[in-house]
Amino acid sequence: MKKEKFYYNLKTLQYEKVKVSWTTRIIRFLGFFSAAIVTAFLITIIGGSLFSSPKEKMLMQENKTQKEQLQYLSSSIEELSTIVENLQERDRNIYRVIFEAEPVSSSVWNSGVGGSARYQELAKYNTGELMVDVNMKLDALKRKMYWQSQSYDEIAKLVHNKEEKLQSLPAIQPVSNSDLKRMASGYGWRIDPVYGVSKFHAGMDFTAPTGTEIYATGKGVAVKVSYSTGGYGNRVIIDHGYGYQTLYAHLSEFAVKQGETVQRGQVIGYVGNTGKSVGPHLHYEVHKNGEKVNPVYFYYQDLDDEQFEEMIRLSENTGSSLD
């Protein structure tokens, strides 16, 4: 039962019943209703910011998973790009050098595929920045792989009818070195072990026990099999034709005669410590048209991509050489 309200009338000096007009009642109802709506709205906003609905939780998990997948994809693309760059390195410094062809220019390898406007549509998503990054890397990778494929097609044409030249070119390591642990010093400026001064080392040193077999790295003619007073000690020089010669120094014994034709992989001598040498090793050089070049780019029949990269790293050792 609704309670009645009274008030004390000072004029009549009596308690009188409070009468509420319909206008006042309507205003009070509207005020209460508005307050209720505002309160409900505030509770919804605060609750939504503090607590996620099942659907929101599912979407958040999907976004997290998508972000992780994009990050993994980005990392995988970078690994593939490194492999392609190694192929490009071989393309420039091995295959095209061998066939005396002009290398593919860096402007071609890195040619563009359009501006950033191509990716604007992706930027509006929550993971838009990652999506743009992945798509840009993927486009760059596809571009490099396309040009690498074109380059190999050209190289394949150069290979045709050049089997004799391929058999003659130095293409293997001169000592058994599959684990790469016999690489002691590479091509470049090194400290001379005898004089202690910086000197240009024009070959590669491979440490091995005295008597270890040394192999011809390509078909050719042994044009010099003798002792050298210039510090090489017992040395063999093979002329492979096509402007190439290889030199093998500090041998303990010879296994080939001057003027003899040798095949790739044939034993031509044994590791020693003759001449200006501070320990048993083979000093190996590659000459092209009379110029000494870095031998590291002539092991392409022996090394896979990972081993080739490791050989590059080892050959950059800036310590002392062994001769």
C-alpha cells in the first residue's frame, strides 16, 4: 500500500495531505528513467572494458595466432632470401667468371615492383604493419628468384658444348677437406709468420699431416715440377688452358712428372714443409690470365651452399699465414 505524505501548514496550523500533480509525477518518472539509462550505459562501457565476451576472446586469440604466423612467415622468407643471395654470389663470382659472361647487375636483382601504394589496402587491419612487411619481402624474394631462374637459363646455354673446358677448370679442393677443418689461411692481407709484417697472401693454406695426398683440381698439363728458391719449396704448376693455372707449394714429394697430362682428382704430390713454411701444409693458388685470383670461388663441385658460406668465413681469417 502506497504511503501518504503530510506536511504542516503554517497558515492553518494543521497537518495536511501532500498532493502531487501529474506534471510533477511525469517529470520525476522521466528523471528516474534517464538516470537508469545512463547508469546502465556506464555499467556496459566499464564492464566491456574490463571483461571480454566469449566472442571477443575468440577474436583476440585469432589475432594473436595470425600475428605469430605472420612473424614465422617473415622469418622463413628471410631465410630463403639468404639462400637466394648465396646463389647470386655464386652466380657472380663462379659461374659467370668461368664462362666469361657479364654478371647480372645489382639494379636488375633489386628492380622494384611498385610503390607502397600496392599495400595500402592491408594497412587498415590490426596486423596491417606485419602484413605489409611480409608482402614486401615476399615480392622481393619472388623477383630475385625470377631473375636467378633467368640467369641459370643463360648459364645453361653457356655450358652447352663446353664439356672440355668444364673438365679443365679448377673446380675441387686440392686436399680432402670435406669438414673444412684444414683451412688455415685465406686470400688477402695476412701477417707473414717468418718476418712478422703484413703481406699479401695470394692463395689459401690447408693444414694436413706430411704425406697427405694432393689432387689436381682440374685437367691440364704439369708445366713445372721442381724446387723453387722463391719460398714455395717443392711446387707443381698445372696449366689448365683457357687462361687458368694452379700452383701447389711446399710438397714433400712429387707424384707427377713435368710435361705429364693430369686429370681432375689425380694425385700429383704429397703435403710437406719445404721452402718458407712454418708447418706441414699445402699452399694453393689459382691464376687467371697471369693474375692471382681468390681460390675460394673454385670449389663449386665440392661444397654445398652451407659449406661454401663457411669456407668464405674461414678464408677471411686475418691472422698469420703459414708461409
